[in-house]
Amino acid sequence: MHSDELVRFSITIPEKLLAEFEASYYAENRPNRSEAVRNLMRGYISRERWRCSGGEVCATVTIVYDHHLPEVTRSLTAAQHDFGHVIICSTHVHLNHETCLECVITKGLSRDIQAFIDALRKIRGIKSLNVNVTAEL
């Protein structure tokens, strides 16, 4: 079914879960419960396509690390050179005297971007690494 026609369906969930969900989306000024559920569904579908497909996707990779560890900086640079074919751009900012944040915007086959992320995960000294898959193209 590839229609933009709206379909009504019902789900059964614990009352406490619904109360927490409603408190969250109302706090974010979401227009209604249906739109909040649609956004969750879109996010789930994007993550599954990312995980399962060999298709082309866009993703941002956010890395936080201690730039005083020279091996981290060298390894990050090497990984970005190795996967330059999927990197559109990167932005580097200094959060404080020790910590840097780098955001790498990627576009390419999901398996290539996953390989880039796997290479980053092997780098010792990265404090956090987060991936946000934006779209399947």
C-alpha cells in the first residue's frame, strides 16, 4: 500500500507507558499523538533500512574525544581518509580545553558507512560516538 491516505488503527499499551509518552510529546509541543507516533514509525523504518539494506543513506556521525591523546586525532584523520568516498564534510569544534566534538556528514551505501563507523569504534580514546541515519535515498 503506497497511498498517502490515512488509516486508523488501535494499539494496546500499559497505561503508565501512555502517560509517559503523552507527557513527553506534549512537553515538545507536538501537535497530536498521531503525529508523534508517525515520527516514531519513520525513525524505526529508517533505522531498519539502515541496518538491513545495502541501499544509499545519509547519516551524521558525532564523535566526542580528548584531543590531548595524539593517537586519537591521527586515527580519526586516517579513518576519514580511508572512507573519504562516503564523507560529504566534517565539522570540528572545541568543547573545552581537552574535549573536541566532530560531526561527520556521510552519504553512501549503508554497508560503507557502517564500515566507517566500525573503524571509528575501534579507536581507543573516543568518549562517545553517535549515529543518526537521516534517510534512505
